[in-house]
Amino acid sequence: MLLAIAFATLSPIGLRPHVGDVSNERFLAFAAVALLFGVAYPRHLWLVTFMVGSVAVGLEVLQHLTPDRHGRIPDALVKLAGGFAGAGLAYVFSGTIRKISSSG
């Protein structure tokens, strides 16, 4: 999923898939990645959050190397917010699973 996001972010604008509102796509994509990594590595949520945030900012910076794309701070902030939301959901999900497994 992370590779798909990198492709969509760095590929020529004509190859970028469009599903809906661009800000919603950014938010949901990074929320999903953070949620998946957070569920996979629940004991390393800070590392997951840092990694997803670094990728979000890094992809915005790398867009300056492509001729038809441009990285912008507001876009990076939307991606960061999605990543934080996904990591938060992973935290809640892993805590719920722990409580269920310890009480059963």
C-alpha cells in the first residue's frame, strides 16, 4: 500500500488515480497505511507514527524533483493528520484487543 501511495504521489499527474476529493484521498491513504502498520506492530506505534509522518513529508519533498508535480505544506499536513488518525485508531484497536484477550 505504501508503494501504491508513492507511485500515486510521484507519477505524472495523468497517471494518478482519482477517486474523490484529493484531500480526502490523501488523508484516507495515510490513515490506512498507519492503521495497517500500527495493527501489525502495536508495540511500536511511536515508530510507526514517525515512519508514516516521515514518508508523508518525504514524498512532498520528492515531488519537487518531478517536472509536473509540486509538493505543498498543506498537502503534507493533510497526510500527517491522516497518519496520526490511523495510528490513533491502531492504538485504540490494539488496546481493545488486549482487553478482550486478557478478560477471556
